[in-house]
Amino acid sequence: MSAMRFSESVTGTILDGVLVVTIDNPPVNAISAHVRQGLVEALDHAAALGMVVGVVITGAGRTFVGGADIKEFGKPPVEPTLPEVIERIESYGKPVVAAANGAALGGGSEIALACHGRVASDKGNFGMPEVKLGIVPGAGGTQRLPRLIGIAAAIDLIGSGRTVKATEAIALGLVDSVESDHLDAALSLVHDLAGEPLRRTGMLEVPVSEPADVDAASKKVLSRARGQTAPAEAVRLVKAAAHVELKQGLADERATFVRLRDSVESAALRHVFFAERLAGKVEKLDNVTPRKIEIVGIVGTGLMGAGIAVAALTSGHRVIGVEQTAEAAKKGRERIAGILDKSVQAGRLAATVRDECLARLAVTADAGELAAADLVIEAVFDDLPVKTELFQRLDGIVRSDAILATNTSYLNPDDIAAATAHPERVVGLHFFSPANIMRLVEVVACKVTAPDVLASVLAFAKKLGKLPVVCGVTEGFIGNRIFSAYRREAEFMVEDGAAPHEIDAALEAYGFPMGIFAVYDMAGLEIAWARRKRQAATRDPKARYVEIADRLCETGRFGRKSGRGWYDYSSGERAADPEVTALIEAVRAAKNIEPRSFTPEEIVERLLKAMADEGAALLAEGIAARSSDIDLVMINGYGFPAHKGGPMFVAETQKDAKP
Ligand code: T1G
């Protein structure tokens, strides 16, 4: 029978007396208004056809339904709403079966839950990631999911937003079966259900959960909420499903969804969602073909180099690690193998994959082996002569079409490129340690980096599952330059009267996992000290300069690793140190500064402003391409709480809010 069209994105065809409805709304079959309208049209059509015994709903492409159309949030609602469509499905007079061909997320899962049966392909996965957008499910998920899988399991899925593969979905009772030919199985299920009383999910009793399981699931979700509102609301709504009528539960859920959807927290998380998809997109590269990168050379297999090696290996690349001696090469291989072993022990990597990675790894003292590499990344000591000499040697080893990437944090990649025979093939790849875990990588476009070189390393970074942010050349690139501005502002406030622990406490209350002085102590004060000494000769004499950190370093207080820094660690815990307080007071006295107190609000406001001002300068200088990139760097590299959106989002939101 020919296909029927119910809307621009919903078609149907009748197979074996069943109307098969296909949602085709690329790229992820989001439930836009025309999807909702098409579904209702299809249901009305099937209801009127006596020869149709039931309906199957499935998705075109590799996604079943990726959720509500987030781009519609904040716009005037268009009928029918998703709850109305869900209600139509659940109360339908004929069996409706979901054939999950791919990801069923958010509203996609809610559509499946409202169906009278669910069949998944082996690519079918289910999730309710709404909390990751600062909201809760808004079309029955918190009330129907516990009716199928119980309160504790529903709290876990909805509170964490995690996705479960088809095998776990069936174990939970979320799907009836997982089939290679999921469509055929769905058609059969419709026939099995036809003429029988339909299992309407909303009418099911919530299975009794062990209170201990519910408590454990709730505690786990709330322990990870870190200041966010949605997870706690999700837990509350799911728990309520056990003792309120469906109608009341749905009303409470919808009101909560609308309230959270309109919150700044959700706007911030949606901003981050779209920012992540914008990152690494460079207009001028749209028609540039990236070079093939399969074999990756990594010079220096210390902590950073080993992390990069693991990221490349677990993404399927062959890796050639290079060290100066056979002994160092042996240690480097052991370090890489150790990281892979830890991932296996943590359950993040299968042992077979670990073995397969090791089979693709060579670590050698013979740099000549880099002749086979498509890309060589240097992760050696951050010293200009060392790096330029290395790149000059590599010029004589690697192929003419090989790319050379420097992982430098603070040196000028243009200086490194200028020292080589082919500067156009040099680019910066600033990974964040540990490079096998941290998603962020700053991709530094040097002055003469060729477009296809930039496109190639962007594609490489994405293949590694990284979050690449393109930046221009400036000291500290985006993240460290903003971090320096943020650190300066914090030290100004310490010199003016704030205590380091007060500043850290204010930042942690705002949502940072650690305050800046604790981070500083963890990273080591000597790194910034060396840089300040290097810059001393060219420092603007009129610019305010705080000497407290220099005084700390001069007394050997380099941070956690030396047992003392801004804090004292001799007890094993981080503690305010009277000696540091005395040192700060002496610096204030020498500058005739009368110390004053600071409120946590003022501390946070000044630090956020310092970050946003430096971000604005980076945009004005063309170092950063877009403000959302800056937010991603601060969130993924420096602990800025994602549910606040990033320093640029905060500044732009406050500017919009000002009358
Ligand atoms: N709405 C609108 N656009 C979306 C979208 C969505 N739900 N999901 C993805 N996109 C866009 C995305 O911006 C990008 O656009 C393109 O699709 C490809 O995305 C009622 C209220 C489905 C796993 O949170 O997790 O349902 O950059 O690069 O890697 O209770 O997209 O091409 O212009 O991520 O293949 C709940 C969000 C919504 C799922 C596919 N659903 N999406 O990953 O592609 S709230 C979600 C994803 C909700 C209900 C509540 C992923 C994906 P562009 P992509 P992908």
C-alpha cells in the first residue's frame, strides 16, 4: 500500500492490517509541532479504518525520537501539546506499539511508555536526560516510568539522566522484547494485543520498592546534584507516583516542568547544550577536506603524553610514542598501560579493548619511527628551545603531509612554527590533564596554520570524543588567560581584606567544585611564579601588582605538594594557616591598606566580572570566535558550574535583565 502523509514529518503505511507510522524529522526526530500534529492525524486515521487492528510508531534514521524540540522552548505553545498526544496514545482504542529503532530520549521515551507495548532493536536505547537540561520530564515520564520499572530504578534513570541500552531496558521491564527485526516483532505484538484488554501504563499500579533501595537511589542522585534544582524535583515527582492518582501526578509534573523550563538554570544548561554543538564549527572550513589521521606520534610519554596516547588508542588510532632513551620509553609504555588498566578496573574499558589498544601501541627511543605518522603531538617540557629543536628534528623525519601539533600551555605556537621548515603544518592542541578524561582541548590556530591542517585536527579531536574549542594565539589561550585574570582579581580582594578561604567558600557555594586558592595549591604556585618572574621586566609599572604569592613561593610554600601554600596541609586536610594570614597582613601594612570585609555575593560578582571582562577582550581581539566557546572552556577546563552557563552567559543574562 502506498505511504500516507499525515504531516511534513509523519508518514504511514499499512502492513498486515497495522498502520506503521514513521517519524522522519531529521536530524534526531525531535517532537516538533508537525510531529505532534502528524501523530494525532495518524491515530485519527487508523481509528476510522476498520481493517486496521492497531498502530506501530517508529523513527526514520538512527534515532527513534530524540525528545521534545528544545528549540521550541520559550516560544508560544503550538497544539497539540505532547501530553495531549501521549494521552491519545495511551487511551487509544486499538493497540499501539513502539518500535524503537534507535535512541528514545526524553519525550521519545514518554511516547514509548504511553504505548501498550514496546519492542527495541539492538540499537534501541532509552533515557530521560531532562535533568541535564535543568528540567524534569514534562509528558508523564515521572509517573509512567515507575509504573513499569519501580520507584528506585525510575529515580536512578530520571534523576541521573543516563541512557540504558536495549539489554538493560529489557532487564528493567522497560521494553517487551529486543529483536533484530524490531518492526516485524512490533507488527506481531500488535496482533497479539488486538482484541485483548490493553495494558495502559498509567493505569498500572506502581510496583512496591524496598525503602532502602529508594533511599539509596535518591541519595545517589542528590549527591551529584551540586546545587542544581531539577534532580531533587525529579526524585520528588517519581516518589509521589507511588501515592498519588495519575492525574494529580501528571499535573504536578507538568507544573514543575514548566517552572523549571522557564528558569535561568535550564536556560543555562540549554545554552551549554547548543554551545557544545557549535564548538569546533569554523565557517571558513566548511568546504575544506581534512587529512586522514590514523597513525599518531606522541613525543613525550609523561603524564600528559600518556593521557593523549590513551585518548588516541581508545579512539582506534595506532600510536607511536617517542622518548629520549629506551628506559624512558619502557616507562612510558608502562604508564600508558597503567592508565588503560585503571580504566578496565573501573569498568570504563573492556579488557579485550585494552589488549587491542596495546597491540596498536609502540613506544620507542627511535624518533625515526615517526616517519609513519600522520600527526605528531609533542608533549615535552614547556620550554621554547626544547620544542623548537624538536620540531626542527621532526622536519627531517616526518612525511611532508604530516601535521605537527604542540601541546604547549603558555609558549607562543607561532614562535615554534616559525622555527620549522613548514610552519603552515604546525598547530596547537592544548589538552587538559588528565587528557584521557578531560573532554576540553583548545585548538590553537597559528598565524600560518593551513586551513586543512586546522580542519584535520578538529576532526581528530572530535574522533577522540573531545570538545574542541578553536582559539587564536595569546598567552594562556582562552582558559589560562581568563584564569590569570580571575586569579588577579582574587588576589586583589585578599590584599584588600578578604581571606583566601572566604573567597574559596564563596566560589564553592556558587557551584565551583573547588575555590581558586585550593585549585592554585593543587596545581602548584611555582608555575605562575616562574611566569611572573619571566614577565617582570615587561610588566606595566602602573598596573596593580599583588606580591603575596611571590612571598609564599620565596618561603617554599608551593602548595599541596610542598605541604604548604595558601593553605596548610600538614594535618592532611586543607586548613587556613595563621602564618599565611600574618604574611598577608604584613603585605597590607606595607601598602597602608586598611583591610575591609567582603560578602560572598561581592566576591562572586567581582570574580565573574573579571572572567567576563577578559572574555570580552578575547572576543574583541578575535582570539575566541564566540562567547559560548569561552563558556565551554571555563565549564570544562576550570570547574565553572554548567548550570550557571559560564561567565559570558551570566554577564549576558544580567545585562538583558537590567532595565
Ligand atoms: N531538540 C532540538 N534539537 C536537537 C535536539 C532536541 N531535542 N537534540 C539534538 N538536536 C540538534 C542538535 O542541536 C544538533 O543541531 C543536531 O540536532 C544533532 O545533534 C517532553 C521536555 C539525540 C543523542 O535532551 O542527546 O524531551 O548542531 O550533534 O551526536 O519530557 O542530540 O546540527 O544544528 O547531538 O547524533 C530531551 C538531546 C529533550 C536529547 C543525538 N532530549 N539530544 O546525538 O547529534 S526535553 C534530550 C541528544 C524533553 C520531555 C522533555 C543528542 C542525540 P546542529 P547532535 P548526535
